[in-house]
Amino acid sequence: MGSVIVLAEAGEQGVSKPTLELLTLARRLGEPVVVVLGETTGEVVQTLGRHGATAVLTVAEPALQEGLPAPRAEALAQLAGDRQASVVLLTSTPDAKDVAGRLAVRLTAALVTDAIDVQPGEGGVVTRQSVFAGSWTVEAASTADVAVVTVKPNSVEAEEAPVEPAVETVQVTLSETSTAVRVLESSPKAATGRPELTEAAIVVSGGRGTGGDFAAVEAFADALGAAVGASRAAVDSGWYPHAYQIGQTGKTVSPQLYVAAGISGAIQHRAGMQTSRAVVAVNKDPEAPIFEMADLGVVGDLHTVLPAVTEQLRDARG
Amino acid sequence: MRIVTLVKYVPDATGERGFSEDGTVDREGTDGRLSELDEYAVEQSLRLAEASDDEVEVVALTMGPDDAADAIKKALQIGASSGVHVCDDDIAGSDALGTSLVLAAAIRKLEPDLVITGMASTDGVMGVLPAMLSERLGWPGLTLAHTVELDGRTLTVVRDGDTASQRVQAELPAVLSVTDQSGEPRYPGLKNVMAAKKKKVEEWDLDDLGLEADAVGAAAALTTVRETAPRPPRQAGRVVTDSDGSGAAALTEFLTAGKYV
Ligand SMILES: Cc1cc2nc3c(=O)[nH]c(=O)nc-3n(C[C@H](O)[C@H](O)[C@H](O)COP(=O)(O)OP(=O)(O)OC[C@H]3O[C@@H](n4cnc5c(N)ncnc54)[C@H](O)[C@@H]3O)c2cc1C
Ligand SMILES: Nc1ncnc2c1ncn2[C@@H]1O[C@H](COP(=O)(O)O)[C@@H](O)[C@H]1O
């Protein structure tokens, strides 16, 4: 079996949940080799090993830490070449897609983005994607020696399969072309204390119907340990940061439960949440299209319904 | 200065979209249009042109079937100076690798100072073309910009990444993709619609680009679609109309029964 490279998202907070999901998929396809661009800690290596990483390669090149895609793609291309990787797996995020596109050009690899499943196939990997706002599923087979696949978070359950990984620090050579972009300023996203939007088991989103007051949405989310999202109307009005936008031009989420509060359910919004396991809608308008896809619909004012439920949940917990 | 703006012709997202039997996107059943997200690229090109002291030409470039000429037409109406439509039967069925090969060849031929694209196609939604073009052309790539500044030949943008918001900078020539936060596209006025009719549109085929037929299209694609299936539409479940707290009670019960708490 060839090696399968997994680009890890790992930092001081440990290893991201989607990275462990990638490892679970990688084990089906070959020998999982995890690449960490930056420093690792013993704890990170341990977690990766517990999930089946046979090797952990760390690349401590400073230019890679800024997160720019071009040098990252160049580094990964070298490692994929060295290890004769047949598959490179990345988590589907905008940043990783930039890397994946470049890598596919460098390796002349089959490129699949936003996969929801990856299986070994005869001539290469077989992937499944959900397209057109989640209304169709497409199964595709790669016929190239190498496939670069970005996988949506929550597509599989991360499973443990402990091994003792070989840890290695590796060198890469970066060209002038791939380091032509300068970072002038970088402000990390403020921590909210809530789970990461794309990884959360429950997402509670607010739309124009919040009227700009997200307090009820946030309190309800916190009572459920959920992440908070927003519709584009709410983002465009300046009520919530763009990083939390759900939909075609925002994040795609597939949680166990999605709660849409004061959101009408436009196709571009559905594109980002249609594959959620269960959907609940709270909306004043009984005709809102979101009700057509909700497992439970509550026709009512979110500013009274959500606080009442929040209260009941708190009481039940005592 | 010359800006090449990439515009894609896509099936309307508000219509019924689906696949034909051969696994390609069904373009018969729905109306096509200029991808809404590419309107932001056209808008940004015009804003940069207007802010510049130089004469700036904005060339709208598309690759696609005959109908894709519509995407060019719309871009010209919004205000692009001229258009190039790359159209060849052998291009049909190209994957992202093939598409980027063709578009990179067309861009090289146009020798622009700057390439501006949308953040993603509204049909494929891969969002990979800008990065692939940057890689193929060997030009710096600044993607997902919501704020764009051009000072001489220095391009500075603000980009909202996954974990950080960054101000990044590079020298032209470069590839830039802009988000739907970069500034609302203008509507084409009647005057521009009339003026667009006189603007020049060139049609290029693979020969014009010096590309071989077997390097692109379905023949060269490294992935083949094996099966497409419509997902069963989500069913409407129970709807409760809230009165005197019945909505909250139903929701609490749903959360408890589903073990979400
Ligand atoms: C190219 C393109 C990309 C787009 N991308 C996205 C995207 O990524 N994400 C996205 O979300 N949208 C996107 N949109 C926009 C999308 O078409 C809708 O305009 C948007 O989703 C509407 O947001 P909304 O549901 O919050 O607002 P509205 O459609 O205005 O709905 C508000 C709802 O709140 C209800 N309401 C009002 N008050 C209350 C109350 N007190 N209690 C309960 N309910 C109440 C109303 O009945 C109504 O149904 C995109 C559009 C385009 C053209
Ligand atoms: N066939 C095409 N013709 C012209 N531009 C395209 C084409 N495909 C993609 N693009 C451009 O590349 C951007 C990203 O596309 P994608 O990677 O397909 O999501 C789009 O917003 C367009 O600006």
C-alpha cells in the first residue's frame, strides 16, 4: 500500500477534529503519513498516533507558518514526491482548497473538493460529493497516480487505531515564486469559547429576523453547547462577522442538528446547511421556505421562543 | 494597463439544477447566466480602472459552450471593454486541471497586468481556479479578498482566512479573487446595454491557444463521474404554531427526545 498524506491542522490547542476524521479515511487508502507545517508537541504526536498515523513529518520552515497557500503547496508537493504518495487529504476549508488546487497542478493530480466520502477504487480513489446546494450526490473515480482530495468536516466519525508513529523533521526548499506574497498584518480570529462552526455537533443560526439582536440566539446556543452561525442578510447588515456566515458564499456545515432562527431559507443559505442531520426552524412567517425542510418548525417570534427554551433547558439541568 | 476578468456561464441557482445522463451538468433544463459571484469580479475590475490614472482595459474572458457568450455580453453591459470567448468542442468535459490549462493559455496570450476572478463558481463551487491559475502562470495569487488597493504595481488586499484576517501584498502581474463582500456590483444602465453591442468579442479555439485536443476535455480528465443521484429532498416535519408557549414546549421536547441536550 502506498502512503497517504494528511495535512494536519494542529497547534497549541491540539489536533483539530477534522484532521482525525481525515486519518480515519486515510487508513482505508494506505499508510497514513501526517504532515504538520510548524512545531509539534508530544501531545499532538500522541493524538495522531492514537488515530493511526504511522509517521508524523514536521516542517519547521518559518515561511510556512504564515499560512499562505503557495509555499505550503510547494512543501507538500515535495513531501508527496518523496513519499510517493497516492493520495493527499486535506480538510475542506477555503485556505486548504487554495493549497489543494496548487498541489494538483504541481503533481498533475486528480482534484476533488468537498468530498463527503473517500474509498479505495481500482485505478485510484472513489469519492462522493454533495453538489448543487446539497441536492445531488456525485460519485467519481480518479484515474490518476495521485489524487488530491479535500474532505468536508463531519463526513466520517473519527476512530482510534493506535500505532507508534515515526516522528521526523524534514526540510523543504521554497522557491522565490511561491514566496512572492508578503503578509503585512495578521489578526487571528477572536476566540468565542464556542465550538468551531464547521465541527460543531449543533449549530444555531440567526438571520434578518433577529433584528440585529443575537442575544437570544447566543444564549440558546450556549445552553446546547452549540456554535453560532448567521445568514448573509445578518452578516451584510453588520450584525455578525462574515466568518460565521452559513451558505454558498460562507461556511458549509453538516451538524447533527441545525437550528435556523429568523432565517427564510433561501437556496444560497440552504447550500450551506442542507446536509445537516436534523433541522429546526423558528420563524414568524408560516410560509417561510425553511419550513419545507425542517424536522420541527415553530411558527413564532424567536425572541420569545428561544429564551423560553433556554430557560427550560437550564431548569431541567438544575 | 490590462485587467482580464474571468466570467463563467452557469445554470441559474434558483432553478432546478441537475445532471444529464453522461454525468455532465444539464444545461438544457435551466436558464444559464453570468455567475453572480463573478459580477463582483467585474465590479472590482471597473473600480480599479476608475481609480487608476492610466488607461485601463478590462477584458472579460470565459471558457464554455456557445451559450457562454451570454456571460461575456452581461460583463460588457456592466462595463467591461471587450471580451474573449474560448469555445471548442474538445474542451467539453474538462476538469479543473483542464479548465485551468485552457484559461492560463488564454491569459498568457492576453498578457494582462492583473487577472480578477470570482471567489467560486456558483455551479461547481470548487473555488480552486484562482489558485490553480496563479500556480500555472507563476504569478502571485491573492485570493478571497474583500478589500482591494492598487498603488502603482503593488496590490494590497485584506483576506479573511480560516483562522486569521490578513493584509497581504504582491507585485503585478498577479491573480486576484474577490468575495461577495468586496462591493456590490452595479446594474447595467440602458446606455451601457446599448454601448455593449458595439464592443469587440473574439472567439478562440484550442488552435488559437496552441493546445492539443488530448490535453483537455473529457479525454484528459483525471476523474470520471460514475454516478449522479438526486438526494431525496428533505421532508417537512411537524410544524407547531406558537401560542402561550406551546412553541417553546414543542422545541424543548424535540431537543430532549433527540438527546441534543
Ligand atoms: C451569489 C449569492 C450568494 C449568496 N450567498 C449566501 C450565503 O452564503 N448565505 C446566506 O445565508 N445567504 C446567501 N445569499 C443571500 C440569500 O439569497 C438570502 O438573501 C439570505 O439568505 C436571506 O437571509 P435571511 O433568511 O436572514 O433574511 P430574509 O430572507 O429576510 O428572512 C428573514 C426571516 O426572518 C423571519 N422573521 C422576522 N422576524 C422574526 C422574528 N422576530 N422571529 C422569527 N422570525 C422572524 C421572517 O419571517 C423571514 O422569513 C446569497 C445570495 C446571492 C445572490
Ligand atoms: N469556464 C470558466 N470560464 C471563465 N472563468 C471561469 C471558468 N471557470 C471558473 N472561472 C473563474 O474562476 C472562479 C472560481 O471558479 P471555481 O474554481 O470553478 O469555483 C470563478 O468565479 C470564475 O471567475
